[in-house]
Amino acid sequence: MEKVAGRPSDSKPIILPKNSREELRLSLAEFNGHPYVDLRVYYRDDESGEMRPSRSGITVSPTRWPAFMAGLQQLDEALEQCGLLPLEVR
């Protein structure tokens, strides 16, 4: 994808292993000239062995990003209060 000034091109994803067959990928992307954040589950294809995007995931526009992050902060605080975070994260 061609990079446009002030717009992200498809970025290198942040990969978080989910299990032996799946991973969560977080990346900046652009579709039809609009930037967005993509959080998507990828799975290992049985035939090719390659990681493929699943339908499980969400996209967040940059205008909604602050509200999304505020929601994650509230969830983080709830996890902390319930003692559900691993000790190395606290």
C-alpha cells in the first residue's frame, strides 16, 4: 500500500500469541483512504500452515480511539481491583 502523507500505511503488526493455533494481531491499516486500528484473530491454516485472518476482530477509527482506550483503562482497573492481573503486570 502506498503511504499517503498524514495517513498510516499498513504497519508491521504487534503479535500476541493466543494458543498454539491462533494469535491476536494489532496493527494500523488503511482502507479506502481511511486509517483505522485493526485488532484481529489469525489462525493457522491446516493445508498451508500459514497464518490467515479470521472474521473475529474489530476495527477502531482514530476518532474513536480515545474512548476505546478509556474503556480499556476502566477494564484494567477492574482487573486490578479483582486481583486478576499476573504479579509481573501489577
